[in-house]
Amino acid sequence: MLMTLLWVCTAAYLGYHVVQGDRGLLAWMRLTSEVHETKSRLQTAQDERTYLSHQVSLLRADSLDVDLLEERVRILLNLAHPRDIVIIDN
């Protein structure tokens, strides 16, 4: 009887740590979730970097896009062309 109780206690102890331990099922699920979240953030950052890289390539001297340059100047200097229609949104 004592041996059976010892085996049951050992199995319960090991079972608990399989689920709740530092490397148990719950920790594995949490880490998997963190990996998916981090991959999503990485993809977002890579997409943003690609977009910004494209914008920078349009501003290079050898392939200068005059419209984009004019747009950026107007935004940065807070200016408008005399023929532009300006709508102020409060």
C-alpha cells in the first residue's frame, strides 16, 4: 500500500511539473504565442523598412522624383502653392 501511494505521489508530482513547470506545456504555449507576436512585429518592421527604402530611392539625385520632393518640402516647411486649395480641419 505504501509503495502504491509513493508511485501515485511521484506520478502526481511529475504530472504537475509537465504542465506547470518552467518548461511545461503552459510555458511552451506562452513562448509559442510570443514567437508569433514577435514574427508579426518583425514583418511589420520589414514592410516599413521596404517602404522607407523605396521613398529614399525616389529622393536620390540619379532618380529624383520632383513631385515627391515638392510634396516633402511643402509638408516640412508647412507651405502651400498659391493655387492650392487648403482645407483646415479643427
